[in-house]
Amino acid sequence: MNKTVNINLAGIFFHIDEDAYSKLQRYLEAIKRSFTDSQGRSEIISDIEARIAELFTERIQDEKQVISAKEVEEVITVMGQPEDYLIDEEIFDDEPKTQERKSSSSRKLYRDTENAYIGGVSAGLAHYFDIDTLWIRLAWVILVLVGGTGIFVYILLWVLMPSAETTAEKLAMSGKPVNITNIEQKVKEGFSSVKDSLEDVADRVKNKDYEKVGNKVQSTSRSFFDALGSVIMFCFTIFAKFFGIILMITGAATLIGLIVGLLSLGVADIFHFPGIDMADVVSSTDLPIWLVSVLVLFAVGIPFFYIFILGLKILVGNLKSLGKLANFTLLGVWLAAIITLSAFALNEVSEFSRDANVITKSELNITANDTIYVKMASNDIYSKGIYRDYDFDVVYNENDEKKIYSSNVRLIFRSTIDSLATISIEKNARGSNYQNAKERAQNIEYTFDYNSNELLLDGYFLTDAENKFRDQEVEVIIYLPEGSIVNTDGNTYSFHRNYGHYRDIIDNGDENQYLKVIKDDVICLDCGHNNNSDLNIDLKNDKASLKLDNDSLKYQDENVKATIDSSGISIKSKNN
């Protein structure tokens, strides 16, 4: 069993076994020896250590994982061997250069602040797309001139794109492999650039080169926009923190609500609490309610869990990831829940895709000039009230048989030229196919009773719970011969409250009245407007008058006087 060592590499702590630590230590000492006399030695070594720490971070799953010799060898393979740099470059300037170790690398998007006029966005994009910076800047100018959108896009990229600060980031921005060779070269280029700049400044001062004014303008613009960038970044940070709090509250509240609501429903199903029967008669599958509740919890809860984690990461910048194993496990559970619920939902929808009806007709011994009395009946076992309702309930009959109870009964009155009255009972239901729907419609239990011109209709219907609730309803259509008289009880009001397209000849409010049936209509025989009520209309102006009452109609103006009454029509003119 190997011992483990805790090391601090570029400010990051790692657990590494003793053999791997010895190999890494020898590798770093060899690198330091190869750069003993190199300019920028400390910066090169610091960048190399930072890159090694980054490579180690990519290879470990969690902070407790121990780095083995295998990971150290992989990092050495990426970075290259320090022996490549033991040759004195000044002596062998004419010799062919040692071929660099090939390493595939992709470009990363950073802001290039070294070549920036404002924020380095254009220079960073130029590196990423490997084109001249001039074309990117021309594109910004065009976007600004065409609608001004370029300003907002530039600010957004300025905020979102990190700046290339370290040597490794600058190499990644250019698409170069981040290894010892390129790190050394980049650092030396920086020192060489500083040296050339100092010499160039001296030459310009000596030769009175006024180009320094332009450089001063560029430096001033950088300072101004750097300050502006800091302000924008501060505002963005405040907004991001606030947004993170909102995400955390949303995610946590949703998760708590789901856990409390759905698990309570699942527990109620397991222990058969009252009310769960309602869900059983709707569901068409054999999936228990508690299992559906758990699936919904996973399907909805996992996305909101990640919303909570996202908000937490916005607030806590160095928050560790859940790890690939946890992420893939949650993804698999979420996909399984979504697929299962989708199949469940499709099956439920298909159960309502087709409809069917079953019609039975019976004659009633009602002819012209006969009077029929219509009333709705209730059943005190199932409901105390009697009114139409589109909902349903689960009840048990006298034999403790589970039934679906509904008062969705529609009552319609129509006229007919037939000599006898007819009652039509139309039972409707839905199903996954026509035969299934028709069978459900046939299984609806509905009755009525007719005796001595009195028609007593059930204000409800029943069906076995095993038929499931599938929009079952009953329409009762009573065809009355023209000339017959109908009197409806007040409790029929809600049952024949119909739209115009049902062609119901009785209106709401005509209950408890004697209505004579005519073609597609009725005449009220005992309503107030058929009595001898007083009629009195008297209209006058400067030139004419009109008077209408129960006995006569009189009209008079400057030239004519007319009267219509029981004796006839009388018209008189001044000319006669």
C-alpha cells in the first residue's frame, strides 16, 4: 500500500501517491535545470506548474481522488520532456531545430487585452477564427451603422468573454498546444517584445518621432474602456447574483411543492385514503398512483434541481460539480421517467379518441290535446340535490358494488307531427376505438317511469367503475305531438338549459306553466301576457295624435280623423 502526499501546485491542493509524487518532483526539477540561465525563468516555471495543475484537475473526478503515476505520465506526455531543452541554443544556432512534439489543440475564446483598443473582443475573435483583426473591427462598424445592434453585442461579449491573462490562456487563444515548448517561447517573446519596445522608445525620442502621440491615445483609450468594463462587470455581477438567488428560490420551492404534493398523493394511494378512487376510474393503465407520482417527481423535479444547482453555482463560484456519474445517473432517471410518462399520457389520450352512442326509443301514450307532466327524480343514496352537473363521483350501491355516478343528463323537448309522443334515450361515451366506446355507452344504467300522463325521469345515471369514466352522458329527447300540452316541474330547469342548436322548444323560466305544443314552438296557456292586461299607448305632438288601448285605435291630425274599434273603421276628412 503506497503512502499519499498532499501537495500545493499553483495554489491548488492535490492528493498524490508517493511514487507519482517522486516522478512529478523529478520532472519539475529537470524542467527547472533546463531553464537555469533562461530569461523569464520564474514566469516559465510558474506557467508550466499552472498548466500541470489544470491537466490534473481535468483528470480527477472529485477532490478526494488520489493522483497516481498513470496521471503523471499522461501529463508528462502532453507537456513534453525537459530533455528537449538541455542543448545550448546559442552554440547550435545553425543546426536544424529539434522537431516539436505534436499535440492537438483547439482554439479557445478569450479577449486579447494586449492588442485591444477597447476591450480586446475583436482581437480575441480574430484569434479564434484565425483571420485579421481588421475584418472583425470593420464588421463591428457595419453592425453599429445598421441598427446599432453591434454596440449591445459587443458589450455582451465583453462581459461574457474572459481575458487571456496567463501564458497558457494566451496559447489556447491562438490554438497552440499548452506545453513546455510553447510556454517557454511565449514568455521569451514577451521579454523580447519589452526589450524591443524600450529600444524603439529610445529611438523615437532620439529621432523626435511623433508617433508616440498615437500610442498615447491608444493607451488612454484602453484605460478609459478598462474602467468602463470594470463598471459593466460590477453591474453584471450584481445582476447575476440576484438572478442566482431567483433561480435557487424557484428551484427549491418547486422541489418542495412536488415532494410534499406528489408523495402525499402516493402515500394516500398506498394506504387507500378516501378520494383516490377518483383517480382509479380515470386511469386506463395498471400503473399505481404512487408510481405515477414518483415518475412525475423525477420528470419535473430533476430539471428544477439543476436550476437550483445553477443558481447556487452563480452565487458560489468555486462550487464543485456533481460529477459525471451523478449527472449521467440523473439524466438516465429523467429520461426513463419522461419516456414512461409519455407512454402513459398517450395511452390516456387514446382512450378519449373515439366516441359512440346507443339510442333506445319508446312510445308514450300522449296524443293531441293530452297533457303530460314531466319531473326529474333523484336518489338520496348518491346525492341529496337534484341538478345537472358535468362532474362525476364514485359511489357504492346497496350491494357494495363500486359505481360511477353522474348527473350529466340533458333534457330536450321537440315537436312532432306523429300522433303519439316518443321518448328517445341517447347514451354517449368515449373509448380508444368505436367498439370500445359503444360498449361503454351500452353499459350506462338509466331509467324512467311513465304512469297516468306523468313522466318521471332519473336526474342521474350509473355505470360500473370498471368501465372507467370516459365522458359518459345521457340525452333525453321527448317528442310531443302538435296540440298536446306539457307541464314541466321546477326541478327540470338545469336539465333543459340548452343552447339554440339543440332545438329545444321550451325555454328556461317556463317551468310550472301549461304549454301548448305547436310546430317547433309552444304557446303558454296561463302566462301573464295572454290575460286581458290593460293596453294604453298615447302619442301626441303639435300636429297629430295616436291613441291605442284594448278597445280601439284612434289617429287624428289637421286633415284626417281615423278610428278603428269593434264597430269597424271610420275615417273623416275636413274636406268632406
